[in-house]
Amino acid sequence: MSTDERGDRRKHQIVRNEALFREVNERVVEVAANYVVTETESAVDFTCECGRTECSETMLMTIARVRGDSRTRDPFRGRPAA
């Protein structure tokens, strides 16, 4: 496999990881919205959406912030993938 092919595979894996964790976080919002006191004050742990396979970081954010990021079409919530 050439270097270009490995690079392309890595890029595709990063995109898949970002999409998977974005989906997980969207589900967290759905579930947490039923339990938090307010969407602007109660913080919930969300999974980093950076796409790095070795990343397992979480971020404490309000549901309002996560929903706001989605509305502004923020490409991911997390640190940039390398």
C-alpha cells in the first residue's frame, strides 16, 4: 500500500470516527434533555469528536452549547484531528 493510500484510509477513518461520536453525542442530548434541570445550566459529559482513534477525552458542556454548535454547523466538538 502506498503512502497516499494509507493517508486516504486514515482520512476516511477520521471522518467515520467523527461521524460516529457526533451521533453518540446527539443521542446523549436526547436522553440528557429528559433529566437535566435546565439546558443552559446543567452540564453533561460529551465525547470528543476529533476523530483520533486514540482519543477518549470527554468535555463537560451544556446541552444548549452542543445544540448551538450544531446550528452553527461547527464541524466537530473537540480538538482537531491530526
